[in-house]
Amino acid sequence: MNGFQQIDKLSGMAGAAALVVLAVAPLVFPGNYLIGVLTVAAIYGIWAVSWDFMSGLTGRENFGHSLFIGVGAYVAGVVNVQLELGPWWSLPASMLIAVAFALLLGFPTLRLKGPYFALAMLSAAVIMQRLMLIFWEYTGGEEGIQDIAPLIRNNLHYYWFVLAVLGTTTFILSWMARSRWGLILRAIRGDEATCLAAGIPITTYKIVSLVISAAFAGLGGALYAHYQLQVSPQLFAVVTSVTIITMVYVGGMGTIYGSVGGALLLTLLTEGLRNFGEWRLMIYSLLLIFILFFLPNGFIAPLWKRVRSGMGDKA
């Protein structure tokens, strides 16, 4: 038990150190470009950990996570631009509406077996993207909702705020993943039939985990909308969900903290490869193929486990 507590302490210290490094980076290398990249990376980190909490722990892949992200972003736009309320009201409103969508879709779809949950969520995201174009009078159509007010006007201060939200989200979901709740979600991933035979209400656990996942995804969507100062139907696109899932797989599925590392790594890698021009996409694809093929358990989480084990052995 002492070893387990020590490992948790090491992980907490490493996470805090990583947050400090990320917070200080714009001061050491000043410039709006770096602040912008890190802000987007932090928002992707929120989306990634929210997906990993539900899909990574239960094994029920959600191919329509962009639905909750887009809903959160559009709610932020509607609350601020159309209802003319203060921008801070959009954060709880985005989480609340995303939760409502999760409940509406979770009850029927999480009872499905096999890949049908993933396909149902993917279809829901595609349908919502189309609805944003059909009801253009209210959603702005392809242009979306423009002139959304910023939460914090100073870009550096806003980055620090988003970084704090990322740290808080990661801590909460990591704590839940290590609790009895997380153990049951992992048991459901391992063998649903056995859990059902043991009297565990697996559907309830999956729905609640989807609700929690949707709430933080909606929050991330609102933060993204207030950073970009606009929102468009592209947020509902399949590529958004695929990008998030790729980040989670690179970081280490089912680890929570690995998802943050995967989001930061791939976002920074994407920006770093811009200097390679037309070769950028090929290099990026080859690196992803290498990681996914030769490191099926991800890159960030297994690497940290090796480091953590070595530090634990020396202690």
C-alpha cells in the first residue's frame, strides 16, 4: 500500500511540475503564436481526457464526441451573442446542455451491443452538423456564430485560465478513475456479462460516465468558442472526433493523464512540422503509424510507467 501511495505522490508531483512548465513556457519564449498553440493544445487536452474517461475506461468507443464539443461551443455563442448574456454564463450553460444531449442519446444507444453505440454517436454528430446548416437563420449556417465575446481579453491570462481548467479536469477524472467507480467501469470493459450477473447496473454506470464525459467536453467547446470568438459547424465534423481519439491512443487509452500528454504532443508536433511544407502531412502520418503499430498501448503513459517504476525502485 505504501508503494501505491508513493507512486500516486510521484504522479501528482510530475503533473504539478508539468503544469508549472506549461505555465512558465510563454514567459521564457514570449510571443502570441506560442500562447495560441498552447491554448489550443490545452483545450484539446480537456476534450481528450473527457473522451478517455468514458470510452477509455468502459471500452465503448464514442465516435461522435464532437457532438458534445460542438453543442458546448454553439451554446456559448447563443448565450453570449443571441441572448446577450455575459460570457461567463456560457460555461455552466454549455455543460448543462451537453449533459442533456448525453442523457437523450445515452439511454437508447448505450443499451446497444457491439459497434452500434459508436455508429449511433457518429450519426448523431453528422446529423447535428447538418442541422446547423439547415436552420441557418438561428445558427448562422456555414459562417456560424460570429463576434463571441472573450472570457478574458489578455491572451496569456486566458491561457493560464484554460490550463487551470485542464489541470482541474484531469485531477477530477483521474481521481474518479482510481476510485471504486473507475474500477467498475474497467470491469465493465473486461466482461459486461459477469458484471451484470454480479448485480451491477452496467447501463447506469455507462450513462453516468457518458454524462460526465459530455459535461467536460461541452466546457471545452465553450472555452474554444470564447478563444476563437466564433463557432462553425466544422466542430461537429468526424475529423474532430478522430483527432481526439488519435490523441488518446497516442497518450495511452484508459490512463486519463496519458490523454493530456497525447493532446499536447500531437498539437505541438503538428505546429512544429509546418516548416516541412508539403511533406508535413506525410511525416505526421508516418509518425502516427509508427506509434500506433509498434506502441499499441500508447507512448506517453507506458513511458511514464517505466520512469515511475524506476523511481519507485530507488525509493
